Amino acid sequence: MSSQNTQQDINTKSLSHVEKWSDLVGNIFVSIFHRITLFGIGAATVWSSAETFLMIFQKGTSSIRFITAFYIFRNWCHGWNLL
């Protein structure tokens, strides 16, 4: 009976070790994914804003579409404390 309890304790400790390790690795992957995704969203927003800015200068006038794009960009930057 004693050897069975010892084996069960070893199995429980091994399972606990695997769970802790998998949680750590999972959290790292989620953190990396979030950073890559936020970078992608930020890059797309900056790219879109720069393109809109260039379109305004090429056209020579602005419209509500351009003003709305800049407003969205400004709010996004303000939300991330970039401005």
C-alpha cells in the first residue's frame, strides 16, 4: 500500500509540474501573439493615415472621408499614449 501511495504522489507531482510548465508556455505564446497583433494593427493604421495624408496633398483638398480617417488615427494614437 505504501508503494502505491508513493507512486500516486509521484504521478500527482509530475502532473502538477506539467500543468505549471504548460501554463507558462501558453502565457508566453499568448503574450507574443498579442504583441504581434497590436504591432500589425498599429502598422496598418499608420500606413493608412500616411496614405490618406498623401492623397490629400495630391488632390489639393480634403473631404469628410479624409477628416474621419485622421480622427480615427488620432484617437488610436491617443489611446496608446503615442501623441
